[in-house]
Amino acid sequence: MSLWLCVFPILILVVGLNAQAQREFGSSFEQLKPPQRRLIEQLVERYNQTTGDKLAPSAAFDKTRLSVRTTFDAITHALLTTPLTAAGGVPAGTALELVEAVEEVAGEIRGVGGDRQFRMYVVLKADAVERLAGSVEFGRGPDNTVFHKGFPICYRSKGGAPSIQVSIARDGKRADIDVDYRSSSIPASMFNGHLRAANSDVRAGNNAERHQGRWRGFSNWWTKLFAMEGADSELVARQEAGPSEPKVKASAPLADAVHDLLKAWIVDRDVDRAMPYFSRRSNACVDAIFAKAGRPVVAGMSRVAWRQAMQTTVTARPGAKAITDVVRGLKPWRPDLKVVAQKYEDEFLLLNIPRSVVEESDCERMNQGLPPITLRNSNYGQYYASAFRTRTAAGADGVLYMIWTKEAKFWKVVAITWADDADPDFVKVRNAKMAPPIQMERIAGDPRLVKEVTEFYTVWLLKGNVAKAMSSVSVRAAGCVDALAGADPMKKLEEGMAATVKAVGRARRLGDAVSAVGTEHELLKVVTHPNEKAFGLFAGPESLAAPLLCETRNEPRMIGPMPLGEYGKYYGSTIRINLKDGEGSVLQTIWADEGGRWKVVAVQLIEP
């Protein structure tokens, strides 16, 4: 099996053959720059070390899909040609030197959000975050709370679009890197629908020209392949078949997804179909499992190692005709467990678990020897755990626990734990008491706030009375508006809001005009209100609000823990604007009390 038919549907999940592609226009391994080639060579070397195969880097790269090659070429070229300068003007190498290993390259993936396409997932060097924070070329932005799940810390290259965005995991070990070719300007991007996945696709529109304008020496070689100069990604995508996502979507019961994973794995013996159920957020757990077994995973090979483990289970049981031939469900071992009733109880136990248990299972922190984050959070309904007993290929009896949650449109496994009978942790996991509920994450919030936010969206997007809606916007928000020199920023914002009303069209209910967006951050508290399907409302400490305020968003941010500040001074609301034509933008507003009335004091569009 070739690397790109194994690693990129397994490690990368985004690869297929493109047999028609020609190599003479710059798309081949040999025509990459030496530092780019080294990343591919190291990837193939680690793959061969993990699997025992003997693949050649050139053959592996040249056979992968077009969108994967263009994404890799564009991102690594931007990193390679971006110098890093430390304090005092001391050269500190290039941004590409922050990357220890390539873990995953996502090209075009149909049917998923823009924050999961056209990007590169990497393992960072140990000093990468420190070098980024100390560089002149990059600045830390607000934490990611909507997109880039699992990578909340955000750094972006300075100087405007196009820019490099580096989203980093809490432990500083892994990152999600992409290039944003257009800026999310207020107010234009509220209604023009341009913040689609194509915003990070170098092939779309004039993105290649934008790339060349900032990072010299880049060639749009792919246009010669199809004689389609300036073709949009949607047209080029017809030349290639995208990879599969999980079969069962998040709209179906979770039990159906768990059953489908087990069926694909055990009965159909199709491990490649089962693998998409595992979120990349589970990679740290794979590393922990193998490290505990005395077989550390080579950098960037987490998914390959996990696929091999799953394949070994299949190979060891060639005659399995039913899921229960290999696994069996568990009985609840404690009366206080919240068991989810479902029709596959002979195969697995399904539990509704509080967020506090998820934090205790944080594999990134465990890999660093750090204690779990202690949260006053026992909110149920966001995370679930499946558990079943099985035997390893070596015959050890144990239990596999998988923590599930929704990612975009699908159920995904975000954490994995294995415990066997010979392991003291088996008893610990089976019998340990869960963290007792201390305080629900949900809060009531100020009734005046809920009323003001609801009326703002209703008056603006349902009634179309923009002038009245503007009375809820503080002049502090003017600093967030991208207005031409001499233009009145508040007038530009009002014009943009009016254009958004037209772009949304006639809406009968608030939920037709806007949709709530899943927001995730350990310091946020959800404000309960009657229109939660239409918009989200969150309370956060001052430390989270400061980078979002127009007057302070460009101030340098410190590394590591910072004073949280008090809750209740600022609230945030997040919506997706439902446009008639085009993918709607995600708009975040920050609210503060001004003279006894809650008002919008900051606005920003959140990019994928």
C-alpha cells in the first residue's frame, strides 16, 4: 500500500490518486525547495519506521491529490519565506523552522467547514511558541472559540492579508496552520459571503496572485495542468475525488455512530472507513496509550500507529461475522452513572458524562505530567463516552473507552483510554468516583442583557430597522470598522448592517436569519436564554474580552497564564448570518453596560 493511499487516508485522511496530473509544471517532489522536500522525506521516513514499508518520497508525493499538493506547497512556501526576527533585530531563522514534523495536510474536503480544509497540521518544535511570541513578524490574537477546535491559541503574521495563521494546542506541541488570503473586514464581510473554505485555497480566484505579492518565488503551476488560469477551487475540485467523512452525521443518534464505527472496523474489516470517526484531538491520547505500553509513537505518526493497532485487531480475528464476536457491552458499575438508553447495549455501554470528566481525561496535559484542569463545570449533554470490553491481539482482556462529541456535522472521538485487567488503572477507571458536581456551567445572566441582545438581532435582521438597531451600538465599536480614510466608521457599519439585511432576505423568525454557533473555551459560561438556537450568549473574564475590544485588540499579549479578571463586565454573542447566497460569516459582538444599558462595544468576524 502506498504512503499516500495509506498515510493520507489514515494519517491525513485526504489523499487519493490523481493519475492524470502532469509533473513538468512544478507539481513534483523534485521541484519543491530543499526545506520542503526534507519535510516530505522525514514524513516518509517516519512512516516507513512505523509500518515497516519502504516507500520513496518522490513517488508518495507525486501521487497525492492536487489540492493536497497545492496546500502543502502554498503553506510551506509562505512559512519558508517569512523570516523571524527576535528582540533587538536578531535574525531567528524562518517560520518553517518552527515545524518539527508534518502530521496531516488537508486539501479540499467536500461537505465540511472551512476550518477543516486547506491547512497543515504539524508537530511543533519545543521552543516554537516562545519564538513566535518573541518575533517581530507575528502577534497573538484572541483565542479561537468557534473554529480550530483543539487549537485555541492563535498567532497571526502581521501586515494584513494574506497572512499566516498558526493555531496552537494548549500544550504547545501541535498546530493547525493555514494562509488566509482575504481579511474579515467589518462591515463588508458581514454580507458578501467571501469567508468560505476558498479563503485558504491558493487555487481560488486571485489567491495565487495575492500569495506572490507577499511571498516571492511562488508559481501557480496547477493552472497549466487544466489550462484554467484563475479557476476557482470548485471547478478544479471536479478533477479529484474528496476523502470520506464518517458515514453517520451528528443529526443521527450517537449510538448509530458508535455502532457504525464498530461495524466498519470489526465486521466489514474496513479500518479506513472507521478512521474518520477519530478526531485529530484524539492524537494525544494515542501517544499516551503507546507511551504507557513502552512503544512511543514517532512524531507525526499518531494516526498511522492507531490504524495499525485497529488493523491488528481485525487480522487477529479473521472469522468475526458480528460485532459481538469481538467486543461486548458493559453493565453500569455505579448507580450514579448517566446511562444513555440505546439499542446496541450488547455491543457497548453509552454514558452521558459531565465536562469535568472530559477535563480529567485531557491527554495533552497527562502527556506533560500536568494535573487536570479543575473547572467548576459539571454540565451534561455535550460529551458522551462509549465503553466496551474486548481482547487485544496478545489476548489481554480490557476495556476501551472513547469520549465523543460533535465536530461540525459529525460525531467524533476526541479522547481514547485503554485499560486491561493486568493494569492497576483498569480497576481505577472502573471504580473511581467521578468528580462531584460543583457548579453548573450555565448561568442566568442579567435579564436586561438578554432582552437587549434579543431586541438588537430582532430589530436589525427581522424588522430591518437598522437605524434603531444602531442605538444598541456604542461608539467604542467604531475602532473595529475598516473604513476608508476620512469616512465615518459608524456610518460605514450602519451601511454594512443594511446590506446584510438585504443579503439575508425576508425572514419570518429570528432563527431563519441567524444561527447559533458552537463556542468552546474552558473559561466561558453559557448564558441561558429562550433563543439559544438563534444566537449564543456567553460570560467570560476580562482577560478573554481584552483582545477583542477595538481599543486593545492590537496590544501585545503575554505568554502563559494571565490574570482572569472579573466575570459580568463583558459578555459575548456569536451568530452565523444566514445569507440567501453564499456561506454566511460568523459574527461576534462584545457587550458591556454603558450608563445602565447594555451595548455592543466591539465586533469582529471569526475566520475559519
